[in-house]
Amino acid sequence: MVRRIVFSSMVIILAGALASATGMTPYQVSTLESVVDVAASPDGARVAFVRSVPRPLFGDDDGPAWRELGVIDVAAGSERVFVGGEVSVSQVHWVPGGRALSFVAKRDGDEHSSLYRIPVDGGEAERIAALGDSVLAYDWSPDGGSVA
């Protein structure tokens, strides 16, 4: 137990020293966003991504970072958030044909994580599958007519 405490303290001290050597404070490190999942559209014109956004220190309840869904238009170089805010999106896939995205999330009224679909040309996300337990993984059939 003492070894763990000593080791943890050393890691924290070294991380602080490294952060200040590179010009970043521990607070700045705690606010870094990262991309945790990506999926290119079938035609390669767009890239969907899930961005991990840390909760504000001392501003939110403790918990994992929020994960929002966004899409980049490759030709224009522009980014658009499709599902953002206090949500945790995962498992982003393009629906065959590329006219919609699907993802897993636990949204209003969901007891467990469910499967959602959102059109890329505009519209609200709709739940397309909810099970007695959370959806952990899925894949579309090649024609987009069914999901497993």
C-alpha cells in the first residue's frame, strides 16, 4: 500500500514537472479534448468523429468526459457538431449509402444505451433500437436494411 502511494505521488510530481517544462499547467492538461472514434463516409467526402470533452473542473459532477458527435466536410474543411453537450456518444458508423450516421448513446428516456440514427443533411436523431440492456457494439448489413 505504501509503495502505491509513493509511486502515485512520484507520477503526479513528474507529470507536473513535465507539464511545466512544456509550458502546460495541470489545469490545461485536464481540459484537453481528444478524438476517440472516427468513420469515413462511403464516398470519402465526410468524416464522422467522436470527440471526448472533459467535464469542467469544480463545475460539473464527477464523471467521465462527455463525448459528442461531429462531422467534417473534407472538401470545405468545415466541422459541424451533430450531437453535443452533456451526452456520451460511442460506436459511430455510417449507414450504408452515406445519407445518415448511427451511434450508441443513452439519451432522454433511455434506461440503457440505445442505437440512434441521424440524417447528415439535417434532422433530429431518432432511436432505432433499444434492448433490455445497453448496446455495446453493432454493424449494418451491406444494404442498410438490418443491423446486428
